[in-house]
Amino acid sequence: MISRADILNASILIVDDQPVNVQLLEYLLQSTGYTHVSSTTDPRVVAAWHEQYNYDIIILDLQMPGMDGFAVMQALRPLEPEGYLPVLVVTAEPDKKQAALDAGARDFVSKPFDPIEVLTRIRNLIEVRLMQREAKFHNLVLERTVRERTADLQRFRSAMDATADAIFLIDPRVMQIVDVNEGACRMLGHPRTQLLAMEPSRIGLGSREQLQQHVDAALAAGSDMRAPVLLEAELLRHDHATVPVEVYWQLQHQPAEPRHRDELDTPRDPHLDGQRTLICVARDISERRQAEERLTHMAHYDSLTGLPNRTLFYRTLAEAIDLARDKEWRIVVLFIGLDRFKTVNDSLGAAMGDELLREFSNRLVQCVRIRDTVGRLGGDEFGLILTMTRDQQDAVLVANEVREALRAPFQLGEQQALMTASIGIAVYPDDAADPETLVKYANTAMGQAKEAGSDAYRFFTAGMNVQVLARLDLEMALRRALDHDELELNYQPKVNLHTGRVSGAEALLRWNRPGHGTVYPAEFVHVLEDTGLIVRTGNWIIDAACRQIAEWMASSVGPVNVAVNVASRQFAEGDLEQEVRHALERHNVPADLLELELTETALMSNAERTIEVLSKLRALGVKVAIDDFGTGYSSLAYLQRFPIDKLKIDIAFVRNIVTNPNDAAIALAIISMAHSLKLRVVAEGVETRPQLEFLRRNRCDEVQGFFFSRPLSAGDLGQLVVGGKALPPDPNQAPEPPQTLLIVDDDVNVLSSLHRLFRRDGYRILTAASPAEGFDLLALHPVQVIVCDQRMPVMSGTEFLSKVKDMYPDTIRIILSGYTGLEAMLDSINRGAIYRFYTKPWDDIQLRDNIRLAFHHYWLMHGSGRQAGKPGEDHTALPAR
């Protein structure tokens, strides 16, 4: 019997070209009691040393320069006539395990290694080596024993291979697979050699820690060594598919051989007494899993439509409410009942009724977002769960989409069926806080919708129903309006700023609703958009505009250019090109008299299709304008890509164009950019003469707005064109512009005195009693010099001149104030808004001379091309009297 002392006295040689690895193994062995440990980093000396010292074990690396581990084993083979190489391969190349074993190595360990595992394997190899030496005279007995054990193993393997289950034998000391049966190979699709080379965790048997838990559980189970729990797991096949299995663990125990007499006095752990094998039996349960999944699906999904059934719908609603409670969201339940379904079912048969329900469920799924839930609650009743972060308007939109989805006929065999739905809506937390009550309330609201007639929806909350009823009434009235010719067009003239004459008109939709009078678009266009009626309405507008153009051409009015607005949905969903082409042909109208106005959003919704359609329309001769320019993308890139003729400056920038430097800057930038791209510019919303003159002076091409005319009927517009109404002439068209002085002061006495003072110098004098009036005069007239009081209500002189500086940088700006505070003076100077700062009361002669010098300075800088300095340069000076 081999004693522990014999093992620790064994001779060991470490071979590795990395000194750090050699030192690690030396320390590991010496610290555990081994006394004869040698090492080398030169593999070429190994054979000679082994021939001289006959080592009990050689720990060998594979990858070494000059001579690798395979060459070393080849050199050792002649020294071991019995074919036994006492070699333990320790390497970082786990894929070479089988090659190393085939070359004669007795065992194989991958780097990085477990120290306990390495020591265990070294001890086992040394023990075998020593037993080989000690028991040579027992060879016959040993050979007979081996043959017997081999026969037992073959009989055991035959039994293992006969079962359909997968059986894995695992060495619990190193947690490595030592054998598998054919069932394991068939189940996982690996040959036996590959399975033996794999780590248990790689095929799903568990990590080392998990395997150790099975060993501990089996030991704790008692004498039968069986793990107390039957587990389910998933094993990984060679094609990376998983196999669901039921796993059974057992620890097989072989009694220990008698101990050497030197070890009799040493206590031995009974758990380590003898050799053990961890047996894993895995049974494929795929069919059982599939059956369970089918049963689960049948329990939670409707067999006809495939939608969640009532049970799953309620569970999903409860989960949605729990989440909404934490997030402070709203949950909306729509209870949908098909109108007249029983009639269809009775007349066409149950099979066609089922087909109708399937088709409707498909359409219903298309109406909601991915995160929303659709379910069949029974019979012809369906439910929707919507998660919202805003108000109930989202629920209205979905209800309208469901109603719209039903409008297309259902093809049931050779028959067509037209269906509508009644929809009830309940909201968490407004109406209820639990799923059952919420669905019940939605069902109640659905009943109210049915009582109101087909194709309707109702909220459970009465207050919400007021809004719903009003909207439904508006929607139904709009549908009647299209059918009964209640819509009409008004026309707002556009005026050419170069000629002052009417250059065309924009068609504006009006609804002459019976009992309500004229209804303006702001009150109903959003309903047209939501319901999709905007496409039909837009086509009507194009046709009506072409018909009116033809009527004008046939009268004394003559040809009038008409612009028509095109909605985003009309462009995206309708066939705009065909509608325009047919309208032009139907009324025999030249294409260049029709202009289409599109918003930037409509242009960008599908850029490639937009370019294609607009290019075809341009080829016909139709003009294209961008409406509300500046409020959307406002990108120079798309202006270059799209076939565009005009830009329309949005009214938001025109409204304060003479008082707000930012709005003025945006408008001027649009004009400049458009002209650089050879596009015309139209300003909408022009309501005052200063706005008009500001735009005319800055080269805007056309304007429209109340200053020239409100929207007119077709007849009134014709009379306006025939009458030749035009804009007032530009007041500043003179061969030599006069020297203009603007005086701004809230004291009318000061205005009067300064007017008398400067009148004798021949200036054109403009006076304003407020900054607002001053902005209007600046827009109406070119002004060279401004004299402004500092202390005025609403806006100080400094603030006024700062804005003037941004909008009219060439002006000479002067403060004349009785307030001589240093702070106000420095503020004006630091803002760069003033040319001089004078105080009241003033000296008439000195002030006249200074104003004369200010005009002289202006004309030196800007007049007749002679420049005394850079245009727009500001000058400041100390106050003078």
C-alpha cells in the first residue's frame, strides 16, 4: 500500500519556458509537502534528465520555443518500454487535450487551473506510478482484475447505451465528464469524444459550484446517495438549440481499499472514503412542454381570433393599472360591440360570422400601438387597453380609427357586409381603479352608444360625453356637408408689391352650416384631419377652385391665379397628381393658374415620393408654394431638392415685423434666401401700412392680408379685379430722397418745439409721441437721423434705439433727455445704440449745428457711394449742451 510519505517523497520535474509558471508550481508543491521538486525552462534536457533520474511525474507545458511538448513526449517514449509516460500536461490550449492524450500524456489540465484540481491529479498520477513500481510482481493479478473490470464496464456501457435517456458520469473530484452513453450523444448531437472533452457547464449541466451542490445533497440524503429533488433544466445541443429535460442526480460510491498500516492512526473523513462518481440522468420532456404550452395558450387565448381571451385581458389590465399607478399614467378601456352582427350571423351562417370576427380582429390589431392590448371578451365583443400620458383625446382618435377600419366592406364568400361598431370608453383612475369595474363601466358606456344608434362611441363619465357628443355631431354634420354641397370657397387677394395690382388669390374653405351660419376652418379642420375626411374635402377644394377659375376666364374678370392649401393626409393618402390633372382637364383650365400650397411637414413626411409627385405637377405647369415658412424645418437643403416656386412668410413673423427685431430679421432672411434661390416671396397677414411699406422696402414680392382686403366671395373678388383696386403708391419713390428727421418724445410740447426748430433747415420732419408710433414711421419712410427722449412710458429711449439699431443699423441715433443721470448715459453708450447724447434744455443753434453734422456724417457714410467709414459703424461721444 502506498503511504502518504511515499507520495510526498516522489520525484517531480516541472518543464515550462515561463519562469513565473515554474515558480508558481514549485511553490504549490513545496507548500503542500513535496520535497523532491526539480524544474527547467529548457525542454531539450528533459529526456536526458529523465533517463538519469527516472522521475515519478513530469509536469509539461505544450507551447515552448525550440521544442514543444509533443516533441518532448516523443523523446520520452523510448525510455518507457511499457508505453507509460508519467506526463501531466498543463497548458493554456484546451483544444489540444485529445492530441496530448493521444501523444501519451496520462492527464491534461487547462490554464488557468484550480490548485486543488492540479494537486489531486498530481497525487493520483504519482500514486499510480508508485503502485506500478511496487506491484510489478502482482501483474498477473492486476491484469486479471483489469480484465474483469473492463468486462463489467462493457456490460454497464451496454446497459447505458440501451436507454433513451442521456446519462453522464462525472468525476466529483475534478467535476469533469468521464463517460456518456449513446443516448446523450443522440440527444445533444455530439460524438462521444466531443462530449468527454466538454465542461459540464457548456452543455447545461451546471457550474462547478452547482455540481458540488448536487454532491452535497446526495451525501446528505443518506445511504442511497440520491439527490432529494428532481430538477428541470435545458441542455444545449450542437446546433445551439435547447432541449428541455428532467434531471435525476445520483452519487455512486465504491468502497475504499484497505489503508496502509502507516495511515491507520490517521482519522479519515467518511465522505472521502472510497471513489465516487456523480451520475446524471436526463430525460427529454419536449413533448410534455409543448403539451403544457398548448394548454396554457388554450387557457389564455381565443381559439377563433388568436386574441387574448377574457381571462388574459383582465390579467393584462390589472398589470397595466399597477404600472400606471406608479407612473401616474391613465389607462383607457374601450369596449367594442359590433352592430347588427346577429343579423349577419343568422343570414349568412355561423361560418361566415366566424370569418367576419377573424377579419375584424385583424383590422382591430392594426389600429393600436404595439404596447396596447387587444382582446376578445366574448361573442361579438372586443376590448382595447390603451396606456396614455395625456388626456382622453387619444382614446377618441383610436375610437375613430376603429370606426374607420370598419367602413371598408367585409368580403364573406360571395357576399359583402358593411359593419359598424358601438364603443364604450372608461378611464383609470377617473372612473374606476380595478379591472372588473373599469370593464363593467366601459360595457355600460357601450350600451349607451348602441342606444344612440350605430357607429357611435360614449364615455362613461358624463362630462366627457358632452365633448364626445359635440364632436360626433360636428363629424356627422361634416359628412352631410360634403354630400349636400354646404362647403364653399372664399378668396383672399394677393397683391404684387412692384405693380400694386392683384396678382392672384388664396382659396379659403368656408362651411355654410344650416342653422349655424358660416363656420370657419379653425372650428372643423381638425375633425376633417382626424377622421380622414380631409382627403375628400381637399379633392373638392381643388375641383371647386378650377371650376371658379374657368368661370372667371369666361367673364370680364379674365384669368386669376388661385392658390389651394394641400393637407398632409391628402398628400400622403390621396392621389394628388391624378386629382389635379382631372380637375384641370374637367374644367379646361391652364395649369399655370393653379398653385398648391403645402406645409413643410407635408413636404418632409415622405421626401422621395413628394419630390416625384411635385415634379410631375410642375411638368404640367402647376405652381408650388411652401406655406407657413419658418415654422417647420426651414432647411436650405430641402429648398434645393424640392421643385418649389414660392415661399410664404408665416403671419407669426409679419405681425410684429416693424417692432420686433427678431421677427424682422427672420423675415428679411427668408426674403434674401428665397431670392438667392430664384423663388418669389409672399407675406401673409399684412394688416397695417407700416407692415406693407417695410416689406415693400425690403423687396418682398407679394402680400396678402386685411390691409388690402378681407377674404371675398368669388363675385366680390371678380368686381375687385375688374375695378382695378391697387395698393397706395410707395411714398418714398423720389429721385433724391429727402433728409428725414424722426423725433420721438411723449411730451407733445417738446415735439412741437423741435419741429419748429428744425423746419427752417429743410428737413422732412416726422414726429412720434411713442416708440410704437416711431416704429410705424420707420417702416413707412427712410429715416437718416433719429432724436429720441430717454424717459418715456412703456419703453425707454435706450430700449427703443437698441431695437432700431438692430432693424435699421444705418440710422444716426441721438438721445435728447432732461434726465442727465450717468447710469442712463453709460447704458446708452455701452449698448452702442446712440451717436450723441444731448441734455435738455438745449441750445437751439448748437443743437441745429449738431443735427446738421449728424446728417453730414450719414451722407459721408452712405450717400452717393462716398464712405467716410464702415456702414453701420456706431459713434459715441460725451454729452453736449
